[in-house]
Amino acid sequence: MTGIAGYLQQVDVKLLLLINHARSPALDFVMKTVSDFNLFLPLIAAFIIYRLVRGGTAERIMWIVGILAVISSDAMCARVLKPIIGRYRPYLDIDGLYVFKGHKWLIIDPGLRSGFKPSLSWPSCHAFNIWTAASYIFGFRIAEGLAVALLAVMVCYSRVYLGVHYPLDTLGGMILGILWGLLFAWLARLAISAMDNKAS
């Protein structure tokens, strides 16, 4: 790999190792926690259900379209983009990487790596999904959108820290997620506007 692509790959690997090797027990805990979406799903689901019950028609449309935005972003990432790009996860190529896998930390070596199944890396679906949510919410509620964006930064960092993504994987997910979320925010506004026009 030569030229710009080769240079970007070198920078990507160096930044990966820098983040992945800057470790502490506190960071281990924080990064594992923010990267585990299953911990937050019950709270998020409860909040959205509450707003769907208590909110008006426009707010219900907002949340329903937002749910569709995140579901579709995950499908676009995992089923379309990753197979097209075909980039493998860093632990399939790089020795000495700390990887949190199977609820425990591993240090990658050739023997350990040979037992892993192929897994695709670009873009990071965690990054794609949460940046979709952040930019979508920002389109309606700036303060809440910024709060989710702050969490999104931590999630992107965690994916590199945990050794499951290169930095460019999370950067790609961030850019695509922002664009995807803004697209769906525009669609939601169209739906709300159409509803208002019909009501009048």
C-alpha cells in the first residue's frame, strides 16, 4: 500500500496503538461501560415510550422517525457498507493489541489471532449509530443533541481503546452518522409539516 492510502494506514495504526496502550484500570471500566449499548437500552426505551405517551403528535413523529433512523443506520453499516469496504478488525492483523473480547482482556499474538473468525471493521457501527442519534436529536433539541454528541465522542474513543476498531473506522462512522441523522431529521420535519398542513 503506497501513496496517500499507505500514509493514512500508517497514521491509523500509530494512533490506534497510542490510544489502545494508554491504559489504566479506571479507563478500562469507563470504556467497557460506554461501549456496551445493552446497558443503556432499557433506560432509552423507557424514556422514548414515556415521550410517545405524553408527547403530542409532532413529538411522536419525531421519536418514531428517530428510531427508524438508528435502525436503518445499523442495517446500512453492517449489511451494506462493511461488506463493500471489506476492512478487517485490527486484532486480526496487529500483534500486541489489547482487546476486550468475551468479557476479558486479551493481548493479541499470532497463535491467539489464528483462532478468531473474520470480522469487518469499517465503518464502526457503534459510531454510525450513536452519531446518527446525536445529529438527529440536535436537529430538534440542541442541548440534548450536544449531550448525546459528547457521549458519542466517548463511544468512538472506547472502540479504539478496546482494540476492536481503528480510529478511521470511528471517524467514518461519525461522518456517516451525522449525515444520516440530519437526513432523517429533514424527513421528520417534512412529515411534521405535512401533518400540520393537513390539520389546517
